[in-house]
Amino acid sequence: MPKFPGLSGKEIIRALEKLGFRVARQSGSHVLMKRGEKGCVVPNHKEVKVGTVNGVLRQADISPEEFQKALSD
């Protein structure tokens, strides 16, 4: 399972957009992203902890490998 150290909220949002998610709304520093019925909340911080990134991937129902591929594209 890949690890995702040092990712920012902007990088996570960009990768999720490549996977078909769109920004639904933002409340403070948290961005709600949706793809169909699936949604996830991304903290728009300078650095997001690894456990939080894994939680976002679980919410979005995305595999770590799929997310890693979107990050590297």
C-alpha cells in the first residue's frame, strides 16, 4: 500500500478531479468533493497527515494505487 507523505490539500483535490470528482462546496478550509453519489471531505491545508489522506480515500471509495496514479499524471 503506497504512503502519501507531505501532500497538500490542493494536490489531493487536483488528483481527485482527475478521477472524476468535482468540488461541490467549501466550508472554511474543508472542501466537499462529489462523483455521482460518492463524496468526500478534503481539508485544504498545507500538509495533510497520512491517516487523513487514507480516510479521504475510504470516503471516496478509491484504491491507494488508483490515487497514486492520478497523483503522478
